Amino acid sequence: MYKCDNKKHCYKFKLKAAYKCHEQIVTIYLVIYHITHRCHKKEFLLKLVKGRQRFLHWLFQAKKRYDLSILNYIVTSNHIDLLVDAGEPHETISKSIQLIAGRTGQEYKQRKNRKSLELG
């Protein structure tokens, strides 16, 4: 495991899987990113169902728009964890996170009538 050069908390894992196929051993390497994105000031901004639903909406919009390969995800009350295929270009991951965090933050501000807030 090694930390990538991205400003976000991002780790790259190399997993090895081997299986026997017609008397040959086939080895598959899968490289994934584990991305952690926290809410602004570590606040619990995603504790309500509405906030988590909107986050998931934008996560799947990013998947459709940028063809992001999401392997798994979890949304907690103050951060999210994503497992993303590392074969994706960095621009795809970066644009996806910007879309998700930006739109989720904008919608949160509108719901709470706040003037400034960032989720990242």
C-alpha cells in the first residue's frame, strides 16, 4: 500500500488473485484507490437521510457522467469512503469528487439557508 500524490486521503492498493483455469494458474492484479472525503470541519453534515440520499444521487451522476468505476462505497455521518478502480484517469476521479462534494454542499446550504459551507 502506498499513498498517492492527491490532496485527498487516497491510498492505492494492489490486490493479487489467482485461480486455476484448465490446468493453468491465472493471476489477476487489481489496483484500486481507497478515497476518504470528510465533511467541512469534521462536522456531522450527513447524519440525516436526506443528505446521504443527495450524496448518493450525485455519486451515481458522477458514475454516469464520467464513467467512473466505483467498486464499493460507504456514507457515514461525517465522511465517505470510496473504492475506485485505479485504472481510471486522475481527471475522472478528480472531476467526480468535485461534482459530488460541490453539488452536495450546495444543496445542503440551500436546505439550511447557509451562505458558505464546503463538504471537503
